[in-house]
Amino acid sequence: MTDTPRNLYDKHAGTLERALAAITERGYWSAYPESPSPRVYGETAAAEGEAAFRAYLNGRFPLDQPGTDGWIATEASPFGVELAVTYPHAEAGALVEAAVAALPAWRDAGPQVRAGVCLEILARLHQHVFELANAVQFTSGQAFVMAFQAGGAHALDRALEALAYAYAEMTRHPGEAAWEKPAGKGEPLRMTKRFHVVPRGIGLVIGCNTFPTWNSYPGLFASLVTGNPVIVKPHPRAVLPLAVTVRYAREVLAEAGFDPNVVLLAPEAPGEALASTLALRPEVKIIDYTGSTAYGEWLEENARQAVVYTEKAGVNTILVDSTDDFAGMCRNIGFSLTLYSGQMCTTPQNVLVPAGGIGTDQGHKSFDEVAAGIAGAVGKLTGDAARAVELTGAIVNDGVLDRLDEVKSVGEPVLESRVVEHPAFEGAIVRTPAILKLPADAAATYGKEWFGPISFLIATDSTAESLGIFRSTVGERGAITASVYSTDEKVLDAAEAAALDVGVHLSCNLTGGVFVNQSAAFSDFHASGANPAANAALTDGAYVASRFRIVQSRRHTS
Amino acid sequence: MTDTPRNLYDKHAGTLERALAAITERGYWSAYPESPSPRVYGETAAAEGEAAFRAYLNGRFPLDQPGTDGWIATEASPFGVELAVTYPHAEAGALVEAAVAALPAWRDAGPQVRAGVCLEILARLHQHVFELANAVQFTSGQAFVMAFQAGGAHALDRALEALAYAYAEMTRHPGEAAWEKPAGKGEPLRMTKRFHVVPRGIGLVIGCNTFPTWNSYPGLFASLVTGNPVIVKPHPRAVLPLAVTVRYAREVLAEAGFDPNVVLLAPEAPGEALASTLALRPEVKIIDYTGSTAYGEWLEENARQAVVYTEKAGVNTILVDSTDDFAGMCRNIGFSLTLYSGQMCTTPQNVLVPAGGIGTDQGHKSFDEVAAGIAGAVGKLTGDAARAVELTGAIVNDGVLDRLDEVKSVGEPVLESRVVEHPAFEGAIVRTPAILKLPADAAATYGKEWFGPISFLIATDSTAESLGIFRSTVGERGAITASVYSTDEKVLDAAEAAALDVGVHLSCNLTGGVFVNQSAAFSDFHASGANPAANAALTDGAYVASRFRIVQSRRHTS
């Protein structure tokens, strides 16, 4: 039996049902195992995935797209591995034209059929999750396990989560309804009404360098399942993960009898500004973007024909007031600063600590003892090169290295960044975190994002001043994450009140195996849309509801 | 027992539950009876409502608001009745400041308490529905029954509908969830997560002249129930209906122990441009607007800090291909053109008819016979002044009279507009519909909105050409409504396909008691957001989901 679109829905209905329950419960659930262990994925999966990745290198990526006018290679691996994959290039016009032509049949297929096809795409990508993980690792600089989790399993979970929200939204109304209005003593008025889900137009997903899949999948699948063909514009330095994604998406679409141009890859030649050209096309009605504040604001200002979802820069903050587990707190913060060399949109940057020190389970700790505790935790995690690189990965691009240089002159060093030789990849650029001490009045420095392995310990008068700084920096610059350490319920309440006012998610007293920079699909919301760091949450009702419209027809019931 | 906020929720939970069911079923339901009959509302209700309305005239409107710096009167009744109600004026800054101060307690009350208070406001307004109807009649120019229905009962239904969508959206996630992630052989990771509904900020509702309540209530109640204090800026010529609304809203808020400044009236002095000042305030995060395309686009372009929902001008269109009920078709179209003198955003303007005529149950009818049939139906409805004015109401403002003058020179008259003396109100400005014949190539004329009792019968080559004109005018200029008459399923299907492509709701073969310009709350969607006439539907998930954000906190379960 071949897979028909209808079969695909039936095949995956159980997964969708479970995902629909998960988004209403917001407890723990995951559809795609996060452990790359052979016990989960089989003995050969890892090697096969790596081989599939290697087969792409130094050659043309297998993608048959309309309007191809040349082949381009723009990637340079943070691990120093030569990639040299070439991708088919096309003009914006050719891509948009192909997407527009694919729209009517994709729209008319309806929510269920589209959901089946999208779920099959996710299943296909999951079959190739090791291949994806390698592609993410060698373009983003993430260490392998993180690339497998954040770039593979968790990205798929977030895609499914967004798909579930979109499916729920599309199907909250029936496709058809009977309307019967009493008319006094006369015959009631009777009408039959049909409610069509109509896509907005063409979706454009603009990928980022650090999380090419995780940050792109929710928008990609939310737009797709609501009927919008999607053009995927990868970051020039992280094309491969999205090329792999588009390849398998097109494969599934074609197998299901749809025009594969429902999903298109738009690799960008150097200096071409293809993203901007695409973003201003009148047919493009939805844009999902992750990256710099400057470009995100440009999109919001200029792509007026589209709904624009942006995740931009922010200043993630930790408030340290007191703790009943000093060692756990230092370990936890140290891990958060070290993971992927601080190159996560969720990595803390500002750690606000009273200058007079804090109360702990080990007695009073001075500001410098707190600083030494966190620095020591980072040092322990990064002391051994072989272990260090499995946490830090590599530095994604030269901008981060420049900031590491620049930051040296802005404050007193608590921990200096070190160069680490990668034991396996000679050309890998690896750096350990830099931590600096700043006074509370150095807001000109700490009040903006220093993307990379850079954090500031800021000496405040008191927790009250810390709360004030938290409010002002997050209120003005935004944040994706915040956390607080305190043994005092009043301080926790005050931090939660401040977090509500400035609209940032708050973690309290993380001392164990949960880190502020990690959010769990189906339970934690990522970004809030309530502060300048992002204009939407990545997966919730508001993120999906405007991706389609309902158009109705009505006639008297015969 | 006094009403506490909690009691209010319990008191109205049944209504909310029924509304929540109705929005998923989209069949017939109404919470507020649309008949002003004494059998429904009691023998004294009409007289009491009128008396309450009359008591407002020639005096200060009873509204105690902060920052009042003077009293202004800006209304002039289309019925020629002297209103001379003065309203408390305040600067934008004073209003915004008061609204901002009211936010935290309103936010912290949570979805249930807010829903209870909002439902009580609706119940209170319903108690005063005759007072509201009089206020709507004498400011908008609607005849009494229409003012009672569209301005009273149906407006309340639409408010409840929007409230139900918003409540469903806010409560689709639990307020708190337990998260337990397996950790191999170790203890699972356990966290408690709290999900807070956080309003966007201050809502601004900018009312229109023709439907001051109906078009304002959905945005007002959707913003309110999601925690946003709302500033209501009425049209200078239709202040009273919204002043009455704000009065009772503030009354209920105060009774429930909230700051009444959760709802504020912002009457505008002549030339003050208060709407624009308010719209650009950084605290204003949501704007709901109904009115001209020019001002709607100005808001969209300039109020960049806010989510802006606009309903603007459009070119509503009827496709006439054939009919099995010629008399019914002419009656139905004639009624739609006559109701409220064509001053509805849903009134048809362009009637596309093949120049060679159409097939009907009465045999072939030439183009001129179709024109005569429709003109005859209008003539019959407007022949008797006393009956006519109960349908047409009065002309809302001089802009409509100017267009009635201007249109005389643009085409061949099918039916000329007549002046009607209102039997009850000497100063009422009453005009019957003008119908003109235009060739298909006169798109420069019929391709834009002529708001008022003006419609065009457009002679096309064929239904195929009619469909092309329908696609191009609605695609470029937008429409709130469209309808088609045909006995041929293929034509109905082609019209529905075209309607999907240009994103407009379609009514088919209306020949009885349902009219294209009427949409039923809880069943019909009003506007689609999929064409230039409006950037959102008035009541659906997309209309409410972005009015709040979810902000979470999490901590390990102790």
C-alpha cells in the first residue's frame, strides 16, 4: 500500500492527538527521543547519519528546484572542516512564482491532509536525525550531543508543537455548519455555511547561524500546515541543515502527490541581499526571522505586507539574592555560561549580585566569593580540553571573537577567556567563557547584548537595586530568559512581579539538572512576545492564529 | 448578598459556557433577544429607555473621569434632533496615566474574574438596551428597529462572541502545570510551572459614526477581558452610545472593587486629533479601528508600537448570472440597497450583470429588465415615506450627500435618489438609493467605494467577465461581503473559488429573509482579514490571540 495523503493523516493521527493533549497540559512530553544512544536509535544510525552528511561535502546538494541559475557555496565550518557543499541558486522571482503556483492545491487539500503530510515530513526528518545533527554541528559550531538534541530531537518537538497549535486553531470551527433561525410562527430561516481555511500567501523563513533548525522549524511548519507554501532562506553560513530539511520535505510532498515547490530553499549569494528582496515581495505574507535586532527591526518596518515574527537580541539576566545551595547555584550558572560558549539566545549575560555579598548554606559569601564560585565552576567544566569542547562546541563566527577582544577593556576580569585546542578538529575555533565584574552604573556596557561567551557580574547596592536594574535593562532591551536565586519568598515574589511587568519568563533557584538556557517543548514557552527581544512566543496560539484566515460561504438549505 | 468579582463569574458562567459552545459550533445562537417587542422586554422598557436617553440631552453626561479639563459637545443628529450632550474632555496624557495605573490589579485579577466583570457589564448594558438603541439611532441615523438590533442586541452578541474567543484563548493552558522528566535511573527532574496571562498594555478603541457600538464592542471586550485597560475614543458625531457604554462599564467595575479607569471615554474636541495622539502613545499596545481606508492605513503605518486591527473601505459586489426566483432576487437586492440608506460596510455597491441578460424562472430577462426589477423593488420599499424611513433611517453626514451629488454625472441613471420628508422628525435628512448603469470598462468609477445609498449595475460581456471584475476589484480594493445568483452549480463553484482567492465571504442565491449585508453573531464571520477591506475578522482566534502574552515562571517542586 502506498502512502496517500489521507493515509498519512491516519498514520500519524496518534502522534497529533498526543501533541494536541500536550499543548493543553503543558507538562512533560516529547515525541522524538533526545538521546543519541544506540540503545534508542540502533547500532548503525550514528555512523549512517555521519556518512550521509559526509556524502554531501564537496559536491552539489541534491535538490531539483525551478529557476536554478547557478550553484553557490557559502559555508565555513566553525570546526575548520571543509564543507564545500554547493546549493542551487535562483532569483527571488522564480522562487516566488513557483511557490504561488503550488498554493491552490496545497490550500484545497485542507487541514487534515496537510497535517498528515507535515507529520510525515517530521517522521522523515526524524529518520535522518543523525544526518541533520551532523549538518547542524558543522555549520553552527554546536558540539555533537547538543546538535543532536537542540538541532534534531528538540527542533522536531518544537515543530510538532507549532503544528499542533496550528491544527487546533484551524479545526476549532467545523468545515460546515447548519444554521436555523426561528422566525416567529413562520418557517425558520435555514442556511448551510461552509468555512474554508485560507492561507495568507507565501511564507518566508529566514534562518540563523546558531540554531538553523530549532529556530526555523516552528515557523516553517506552522506556515506549511496552515496552507502557505514556504521559501526557506538559510543563513549563508548554515545552509546545510535547512537544505537537508527542504530535501526531505520536497521528497514527501512529491510522494504524496503535491507540487514539491510547496517548500523551496533560497540560498543567498554573498552580497545578494536575497532575504530583503524576498521579504518585500507582495506575495510574501508571513515572515519568520531569528537574528540581529537591526535586521529584525528592518523587516518589521519594511515588510509591511506581511505578518512578521522576529526573535532578536536581548539581555538575559540572573538575580542573585541568597541560596540554600551555593555549590549547586555556582555549578548551574557555570554550566549555563559554558554551554555552546554562551552562543544561545537564552544564555545569561548579566548576573546581578549585591556588593555586600549574599547569605548561603555555607554562610555569608562576599561578592568576590560568589564571583570565584561561578568562575570556578566554569573553570572545572573547561579545564580538560576533551571534555570542554563537548560542552562549548566552537565559535560560530568572527563577530564573537571580535567581541571577546573588545570586552577585555570594559571591566575587571573575573575569568579570562582561553583558547582551547580541539582534540579532534585541528581548525576548530574554541574559546572558554569570559566573565567580568562591573559596577551598577556601567549600564552603558551591560545594558546591551554581548553575544557570545561573555557575561558580567554586576555589583549592586542591594537586591532592591538588582530588581531595578533587571526591570530597566529587560524593559528597554528585552530578554528571552531570566532567573533568580533566593531563599526569601518575598524576593521570589518580587522577582516574579518584575518578570510579569517586563514580560520575561523566570526560572527560580535552578541548582540541579535544569538550566535557564534550556526550554522544554510542550511545556516551557520560548520567548514571550512581551518584551523587545521577540515580538512573539515561538509556539502558542498567537504564533499560529494569524497564519490563515477563514473565508465562508453560505446558502439556503435546500 | 453583594456581587463580588467571584460571584459575577458564577452568575454568568452559564452564558459563557453556552457562548463557548456556540463559537465552536457556529450554528444559530443569540444571547440577547433582537426583538424590541414589549412581549420580550416588558411594557415599560421602551418608554424608560427613551426617557433615559432624553435625560442626557442638553446637559453634562454623568461621567466622573480623571483629568477632566473641560466639557465638549460635538454631535449633530442625522434626525435633526438637538442633542447638546456635553462630555468630559481630558488630555491624552491624563487618560493614559489613569489607564496605566489601573492595569496591575486588572491583570492580576486573572481571566475568570475579568470574564465575570465583563459579562456583568454586558448584562448591565442589556438592561439599558433601549437607552443604547436611542443613542445609536439619533447619532448614527439608523432607524429605531435597526438601532435596537445592530446597535443593541447584535452588538452585545458580538461582544460576547469576542469575549468567548478571548476566554478560550486565555484558558487553553492551565495556570499551573507539573513537569516531570525521566532521568534514566536517577530521580526524575520535577518542576512546577506557572503560566500568567499578561495584557499587552493599554487598548485604544476608535469608534465610527455609523455603527458606534457594533463595530467597537468586539475590540473593547476582547481587550478588556484579556487584561488591557481600554480608552474608548468615539467618533465626534457618535459619542453618546459609547459614553453610555463607558458609564455602565465604569459602574460595574467600581461595584466589583476595581479602578473604574479600566475603561475610559476620550471625547475629541474639533481639530484636536486626539485619536492620533493616543494612537502614538508608547503605552497603547492595541488599537481597534473602523473607518476610512486613509486613516486606517495611517494607523497601520504609524502606530508601530501597537497591534492594529482595522476595518476600512471596500467594494462589495453581487454577481448576477441567473436565478430561479427573479422576484425574490430583486426584492432581496432591493432591500439590501435600501437598508440604512446603503450606509453599512456590508451594503453591496457593484452588481455585475451580463449585458445580454440572464435566465430566470420568468424566462429570459434583459439587462434593463434586471435593472428595472431591482429599481422597482427599491421603489416599492421607499414609496411610502412613513414605511421608507423605518428602513432607510437618515443620512449620517454631509460626505454622503456630496457623493450623491457627485455620482449623478458618472453614469446612466437607473433610479434617482429622492428626498423623503420624515413624518416624525422635521430636520431628518433622508435620501432613497441611487442606482446607475455603468459599462464594464468604467472601473475607474466602480473600482472604489462610494459610501452611501449608491450602487452600480455593471454590464459585462458574460459571467466569466463578471468573475474577472469581481476578482480584480475585490482583490485590489477589498470587500466585506459578496454574493452570487446562479442556477448553475458550476457558476456557484467558480464564484466560491474566486471568493477564496480574493478572501471574501460569499452568500449564494439570497432570495428570502437573509440579506448579504447582515451577518449573524456566533455563526457568520464578519470581514475576513484576507483582503484590503479589513486586516482581521471581527471575531475569531486571530482577533484575540495577540491581545495578551503568556509569561511563565518555573521552580523545582519541593
